Amino acid sequence: MIVVLKPGATKQSAQPLLNKIDAAGLKSLYLPGVERIVLGAIGDERILASLNLDADPMVESVKPILSPYKLVSREAHPSSSIVKIGNTEVGGDTFTVIGGPCSIESLNQSLDIARVVKDAGSHVFRGGAFKPRTSPYAFQGLGEEGLKILRKVSQHTGLPTVTEVVDAGDVGLITEYVDCLQIGARNMQNYRLLKEVGQGRKPVLLKRGLSATLEETLLAAEYIYHEGNHQVILCERGIRTYETATRNTLDLNGVAWLKQRSHLPVLVDPSHGTGVRELVIPMSRAAVAVGADGIIVETHTNPAEALSDGHQALTEVMYQELIKEIMPIVHAMGKKL
Amino acid sequence: MIVVLKPGATKQSAQPLLNKIDAAGLKSLYLPGVERIVLGAIGDERILASLNLDADPMVESVKPILSPYKLVSREAHPSSSIVKIGNTEVGGDTFTVIGGPCSIESLNQSLDIARVVKDAGSHVFRGGAFKPRTSPYAFQGLGEEGLKILRKVSQHTGLPTVTEVVDAGDVGLITEYVDCLQIGARNMQNYRLLKEVGQGRKPVLLKRGLSATLEETLLAAEYIYHEGNHQVILCERGIRTYETATRNTLDLNGVAWLKQRSHLPVLVDPSHGTGVRELVIPMSRAAVAVGADGIIVETHTNPAEALSDGHQALTEVMYQELIKEIMPIVHAMGKKL
Amino acid sequence: MIVVLKPGATKQSAQPLLNKIDAAGLKSLYLPGVERIVLGAIGDERILASLNLDADPMVESVKPILSPYKLVSREAHPSSSIVKIGNTEVGGDTFTVIGGPCSIESLNQSLDIARVVKDAGSHVFRGGAFKPRTSPYAFQGLGEEGLKILRKVSQHTGLPTVTEVVDAGDVGLITEYVDCLQIGARNMQNYRLLKEVGQGRKPVLLKRGLSATLEETLLAAEYIYHEGNHQVILCERGIRTYETATRNTLDLNGVAWLKQRSHLPVLVDPSHGTGVRELVIPMSRAAVAVGADGIIVETHTNPAEALSDGHQALTEVMYQELIKEIMPIVHAMGKKL
Amino acid sequence: MIVVLKPGATKQSAQPLLNKIDAAGLKSLYLPGVERIVLGAIGDERILASLNLDADPMVESVKPILSPYKLVSREAHPSSSIVKIGNTEVGGDTFTVIGGPCSIESLNQSLDIARVVKDAGSHVFRGGAFKPRTSPYAFQGLGEEGLKILRKVSQHTGLPTVTEVVDAGDVGLITEYVDCLQIGARNMQNYRLLKEVGQGRKPVLLKRGLSATLEETLLAAEYIYHEGNHQVILCERGIRTYETATRNTLDLNGVAWLKQRSHLPVLVDPSHGTGVRELVIPMSRAAVAVGADGIIVETHTNPAEALSDGHQALTEVMYQELIKEIMPIVHAMGKKL
């Protein structure tokens, strides 16, 4: 960590900071320059951060040298991790496709869609039972009834399932019904929830927050990992920018960056990432090519009647087209579906 | 609601949409143009939104006419609301000042800071007991011990208190100890939490999310209001933009807009809104002048030793200077402290 | 165009607006709703925009139905355009690769790099002679001397060339030396410059502005097209967002969207789009897969000594690796290099 | 400047970088840490930046210690500068009000509006003759005819004038007609234009770019200053963010920050900064209170017929109300109008 002092600081005003660094068992450096005094602090960045050196009125700025996450970084764990959802491996040389509706609406709807998903050769079925909705007047999901449907779909089709958990108090319940717990974008920094799934035994699909930095995303994963659950899958789902032609801006830069910095598998959600049905297929192709480990896609047998997010759901025909179009890119990347 | 159909749509392809509008008890309009067919739907925008007309493959875009929030809008409730925290009124012709540390660290620390806050003529004491922290390695707050300290501070000083609640499961506990529950920026769209405080009896200080639009902020308030709790105070605390010279960008445009669109009181948090100690006083003056109903400011008797956010905490001397500098602006605005 | 009136508006207050619409030779509609009066205006959106209906104090909002660009839209021109840079076609079933240094530094440097670019099978050589630099203390380019070097490189290698033009007054000069004029991100809304190249005879590579919307980008292209020059190539080069791990956020959503809305060829600049050398290859693969018509990449035989942007320049070995890695994706997309 | 090397770097790989720093006449430091080697470079940050150390493949990141601007910084020039537009001083204890229409439309329109502006006690008249417009189909301004009108308005009213210059080639012409040249947001990084006005003799009103950082804004001012023209006024006019309820987000944080870091006067443009007529007055009050040196406001005697930006223009009555409302805040700040 580098600490830049304000103009006017003296060796004397630097002393308490140097003492604080030394007292924490780290090594301090005093580096007077022409216009500023700079201090160095060598050692574990996590301890350094806890010293809150930036709070000192003589400090102009603090520049960390190392990343604040450790367990999920590739420096700590150079080989790529593989996480299993049911019997499906995420990571490695498989490109995983997760498909299903935004919301579980009924058993029949779910079975119909699951058939499309399975017939196309996808690996996992997704569907929301507890829905975080911007408006209190929108459909809020079927709750536990939806979870029961998810279990039945899994029994009928053999597909493992993933669903979103929105509250720490629901983790136990949802764990009984599905194979993977999703933390949605709105909850990426719900630390109580992160800790709760971190103490659980099911894999966690962690979506990047709507305006979370990549570093904050890895810190959220670090919360889960730090509690003992190492089965974490990251998911880029679009960030909020000034552009309004698309619902979000899918940050594939971020996917490439995450794959280089972290050993965790990284999925892409082109449905939320674009919010536009017609853009899902091209962005899925791009997700394969950038090196993502899979995609999670919304599909519906009758989008016009979907209770939520129908505008971004692929029809059955489009879902089949999706698989057909990504296939040659998957092979070009040396992977298999 | 205006529905624009895709090029190539015909009267026949518009018919199912018109039927759907009529079936919901609303009035439909068929408006063929030169290059596009446009449909109108007249009636309650909340019902219209639930029709999910944008999911239809023939629909190019949907343009709402009315705002999706109702209860918190000034159209529904023209006169400004006043919310009470303990005996202190927020709204009306008082400019409310809430001060205190980021985190409750100990009884002595809290009493010292509360004395500064009270002596300067502030109205409410703030302090965090449950802290949402980006890194799992950072100080996470004292928990219930912190709540007990808050109660003691209130008993000693007579100041009412506000603290953050981060999980729906904690609402009952925290309600026992403090006068106002704060929903932090990271939880503005934690709908379970919004519903829980909406069913409670304590006023709620709702902070705008880090990248929440103003409309989403009012919809979050609508969640609470809709559950029956009408004691909602909004708070602008800075949004995330590309600018990095300040921690966030304090959106005073948003404060002016919220005051015109909603009857709820609106506070400003210049501490998080800037993240820079030296900018807190000028932005507090601006908050008064733009028409905010108060400010919530972090202060610490020894910022260099604060366990969190010390870099943005005002010292005792600066806190007194803050009150001195806002006073003439408060009077110029025809209000009192 | 849909015009929403403010609460309290009456038929009488709507009349002047209706008259204004009719007077412009368009068709007006009066649509009274429950809470708002809505007006419709049917006809050319460009004429409607010029009526400035949003300036009327009784107007709450104006919602356009059609896009404000025409000539560059796929509605006006359904088949994809092909633009020629020298003898190289951009668009169609070729995936075009443009390579070269950020700045032209000397003849020897340029010839060395051009050899790498050509040997790898790229189509066009790029290099800056007039450099827009954020700091007045940074290298500003060789000017006309750089243009002369570009011409010599073209003569030696047979590669056509592209260079940036930063001022309307330079268009004539630069046109003498190179095969394609680039409008950089900072000048995308320099309308004098757009008009000048629009009156010229050389193809124009138009980069999206750092915070330009997709619609604004097409309007900038419309400026050039409208002046008579139809040889316009669009280029996505990353937008400014809150994320700082990468220099910019490469918006491949935008590429997919532009390909659907416009007939113009679309390139991707993964060098500026990421600002990180290690991310250029994966994002180039993604650019192929999303459907872009080519890439423009910075490369240098000695990046550590480059006078500008060396941190994002590929080394010779990386440039060869780039071509090797995109090749199978190009083929999977049914294109050729 | 601090240079962090990549993992795996050795003393040997650091040597060329250390030599480069020494060869530039600066002082190098070798600081090996536990997980990274860090290098220090002490001296003029402008020379350091020109070494392009970040381009070296062994470099992970480069962290500047000092700001890259010098001449416009308060460190170089502690007392606040005062710039004169005609006989009006901008800066010091005057709060300057500049008013007028977006576009000069005719002599009569301009004289009518100038009368409103002058009668309300404003100091300077503004109006656009060369208009940068997003669409090629929008009104592009009267050109030199507009400049002649501006001169007549000045002769009739005695008010000095400011107008926008959009091209380096126009600087000479415009200098003949008005008292101050405005660089608009779209041209803040048109370096040719900055250099041209920097060599001129008229004061320059430099607007912050739509997505320019504060540091980039000061670097743009540094371009002008560096050419010899020290009469530079900065202007915050709203930045582009994800929020769409307002046209831009007026960044008053930025105004407070600029006043602390730079000696130049800082104005605020609440018209473009909000894009909403109803928000101009509250944001003008806030601009006074935050410590800005003045405001530049659009007003029109008949906004509904304005040829551009009528939706954000104040009516005559609102303009008078504006002055009435800011007056007590101006006095509370110890300034005069």
C-alpha cells in the first residue's frame, strides 16, 4: 500500500502513520519526494485496509498495491475450478447452457419449457419462484409452490435446477428443492445472504450487481468462499450505463478479465444483459468466443403470455436456433456442449 | 400506455393486443401511422404494466404515459408529508440535521460524538450497528451490542436515534432499540426487507440505491407505503458515475425532482455523497439551498481511529463549522434549524 | 410522435399544439385519457422534431415513435453496404483486420510494424499523424511528416492506410495521403468535421464517442451520409462507464444492435475498447462472433518504447496469436479473413 | 509515480525501468515487497508520464502521485483568479449571472430577451450563432448573421456577450464580434480549438465535456493556459449518467472540488445541467450555495416558439423569480450580484 501525504506534511506528521504500520507487524517505508511525502506499507493488504490510513487528516490518498480478494484469485489458486450443479460440471472444457423461464408460472408451463430446453441439449433448468420486482404491483412469484414445481421438473426430465434466493431466511427452504442457489444482481451485496449461502452445501450462482465493479464482484464471491463454500460460479448479466437502446450493457470485457484474475467459472446471462430478444443469440455467440464457461438464457413457449420479462425470452424456435448458432463457435474454442 | 408495433404489423396482428387491453377493462385505441401502427391503452398504468404487452413479438416498444408509483406521488397527495423521528419532525419548515459516526464502536466513543452533535444543535443521532461492508475482512459492526449503546446514548442525551437494518429478520430486534430504521443503498431493492419495515411501526429512512433511478427509488418507497407504513423519508446519498475524483456523484437534481414529484421528505447524505471530508460542508450548503429537508452527516471525535469511513467523517471543529455555514442558508430558505 | 400534456391541461390548451401539427402538414390526434391528455402526430419524425413541441409549457413529455435517422437505417436500405478502403472491401463475407501503431513515430518503426501486419494477413495499415492527447505535455504526433510516412508504407507494402483527422481544416491535406479518414471518438460530434468529410471522396471510419448513445452515433453517420458521402464505416471502441478495471467498456451489445438497425459496416476496436493488452485477443474473438465486420488493433514491435498507448499495443508474437485465434471463429461465422 | 511490477518480476527485469527513470533525470527507488516489486520515481509527473512506463510488459500498473495539470492548479497559484468579460468581473465576491436564448434567432427576439436579462440585473448576454446539433435535420444557427446581432445587442444594452465557437477556423471571426468565446461540452477535447483560443486574446468559457472527468477538464484548461491565454472560466453543465429523469446530472460535487483544486472561476449551467425548466431555479440556488462564481441560464420570451432547447428555457416571469430566489443565498454567501 502506498500512502500519499498532503502538501505541507512533514516527517513529524508522518510518524504516527509509520508507527501504526509497524505496530500492525508490517514494514513501513518513508519516501520523501519533491512535492509530496509518500509512505510505503509492505505486507498483507487486508491488514493494511483495516488500518484505515485514509482517515488520517494528513493523508491525501491511499493506493493499494494488491487486490483485496485472495481466496478467489488465480494467484492463490492458479488452476481453473470446476463446480458441479447436480451431475453437470460447470467449467473445464464444457460450455454449459442453462435455460428456462424467468418465472415459474405453473407445472404445465414449466414442463413444456423444460422439454424445449432438454431437447435442445441444454444442461440445467432455471426458473424463479421468489421474484424481486421493481414494482410492488408486479407478479411476485409462486414462492414455495414454485419450488415444488422445480423439483417435479427435475424428476421428470433429469435436469438439475437453479433458482434465485432473495433472503437469508429462505436459504434452508430452497436448499431442499433445487441443485443450485442463485444470488441475483440486486442482492450481490446482501452480505447476510452471502454468508448464509457460504455456510450451505449447495453451489452458488453469483450474479454481478447492476453497478458492481469487477473487484466488488470478486469480494462478494470471497464472502461466500470465506465461509467455507467453495462452489461459486460467477455470472456477468449486464451493467447499468447511460445507453438506453439496450436494457443493460453486457460487459464481456469483464468476463475476459474475470477469467484471467479468478479461478472460478464465469457464466454470461445474455437475456438480462441485453433485455432485447433479438440480441440474445449474437451475444451468446460472443460469450462463447470470449471464453465464458456457459450461458443462462430465458426462454418461454409463449413469451407473449409470460408473467415477467417476456420481452427478452426466446421462443422455442429461437432457442433451437441459439444452440445451432453457438455450436460451431463452441467447437472453434475447443470445447463441447 | 402507448404500444408501437414493428414494421410489417397489420391490423390483424394488432387485434390480440387490442383484445387483451379491452379484456382488462381498459380502453384501447387503434392508431395507424405512415410507417408504424401505434396502439393506445387508456387506464390504470399498474394494470397495463401487468399485461406485459412488451413481450409480444409484434411489439417494438411500449411507452408508459403515467408514472408507475401512485401512493408516494404528489399527484395523489399534493401537500408535503411530515414524518416524526422520536419527537423531531422531518419535513415542513425545519431543516433537520442528523449526525453521528459511521459505526458504533463503544459507549464512550458514542457518547463523546453525541455530545458534539447535540451541542451543535442537531436533531438526531446516527450510528451503524450492523454494517454492510464490501470486504469480508472489514469491521462488520457490533450488532446487538451496538443497539444497546444507541439506546443508552438516547437516554443520556435525549436525542432520537437512527440505525441501519440489513436483513428482514432483524427488523423486530432493531425496532426495540431505535427511533428510525434506515434502509441502506445496497438494500434499496431488497423487497423482503422493504415489506417487513412496511409492516412495522417505526419511520423508515430509505436511501437511494447506488445506481437506482429516481423512479425506482419512488417504487421502493411505494413498497413500504403499500404495506401500510406511511412514515417514509427519502435520502439522496450519491450515485455511481464514471467520475472518480469523488466517491459518488451527489445528485441534487434528483433532490429537486423528488421534491416536485413526491410528498415525502427528502434528506441528503453529503458524507457518502462525496466521500471526501473537505467537500461535505459546501455540499451541505447546496443541499439546504436546493430545498432538501435535512442532512445526515458522519462525524467522529477522532476520525483517524474510526473503524470505518473515517476519511469522510467531519472532525468536531468541522462539524461546528458545518452548522455555522448552513445556518444563513437555512434562514435564506425561510426555514429554521 | 406522442405528446403527453401536464395534469390540468384542457382541450383548449391542447388546441395550439394540434394546430401546429396540422400546419406542418402532418396529421394530429386528440386522445383524452383518465389522468392525462395525449396528442398524436403522424408523419415524418424529422419534421415533428423541428416543431419543438416539448418546449410548450403545457407539455409534460414527448415520445418519438420513429428513429430520427433515416439514410443510414436498414429500414431505408435493407441490404448491407460494403465500403472499400483502397482495394479492400469492408462488409460482406470478409472479416477485415486493420493493424498498426497508435502513432506514426518514424519511417523505420512504421515499416517494421507494417511488415508484421501484412505478414499476418491483415488488410489495412493504421497509424496516427495528428494525435488528440488529453494532456498538453504528451506527444502530439508528427503531423504532415507522419502522413508522408503513411504514404511510403503503403507504397512499400501495398496495404491501404487509415489515419485520424482532427480538424475540418485538415481534411484536404489528409485526403491526399491516405485511403480512409478516421473520425476519432472525441470528434464524433464535431459537426463541422462531419460535414467536411461528408463532402469528400474518401471513405470515413467513424468511431463512436466515448459516451455517445447508439442513436447519436447513427445521427453522426447521417450527417456524413446526408452531405453525399455514402462510404461510412462505424466503429465501436468502448464506452465510459463506472468500471475502472478496464479503460473502457467495449459495448458488443451495441455492435449487434447497430448491425440490425443500420446497413453500414461495423468494426470493433478492442485496443481502446479494453485498454489492456491481455484482453485484446479474447475481445477480438468475441467481436468476430457477435457479427462485426472487422477489427482495428494497435500493435508495435517494441511497445515499451511506443510514444503513446504502448500499454494496449500487441507485441509481434501476440499479433500473430490474435490472427491464429480468430481464424476458426471467422470460419465458424461463415466468413473469410 | 509508483510502478507496480507483475508477479514473477525480478530485480533484473526491473533494471531497464530504473535506468529509464534515472536517464530522464529523475530519482528511482527499488522497493521489493512480499508479493510484488514496486518502483518509485520521484520528480516532475509530466516527464514521468512521457516515459510511458505502463507500456512495459513487466508493468502491472502505474499510480501517479501528483496531478498531471500544473498551471491551472491552486498549488501553483493559491489565490483565486478573476477573469473579465467586457467590464464584468467573473470570480471574486461577485456572483455573475449570464442569461439569454439558446440560439440567436433574430434581432427582435434577441433584443427582447436581452431586455429581460438586463432588467433583472444580469451581467452578460449569451446566445448561440453556430449551433452543434445532434441531428443534421435540426436548426444549425444563423452563423455570422447571428454574430452581427450579438454585437448590436451589446451596443443597445451595454451587456457584454458570450457565444460558442465550434471550429478552430472560426476563432478569428468570432473574436471580432463578442467579448467571450465559449467552448461547448462536445468540443472540450477538440485540442486544435483549445490551442487556437489559447493563442487568442479573448476570455474563454470552457464547458466540461459530457463525460469528462474533472481531471480531464483541468487538462483542457491547461491546454489553453499553456498557449498563453490565462483568461479561462470553467463551467459545469451536467454529466451523462444512467439517470434519465433529468437530461444530465449536474455535478455540484465537481464544482466544490474544482474550487478547491484550481484557481480558475467556476460557473454552473443549470439549464443544460437539468434539461428541465422546473429544476433550473432550485439548482441555481444550490449553485450559489456550493460556492460557484456564477450561472449561465437559458431564457426566452416565448419558449414554445424557440428554435432550440425551448423545453429548458425560463420564461420572463421565471427569470425574474430566479433572480429573486438566488438573491438571499448570494448574500448569505457574503457575495453580491
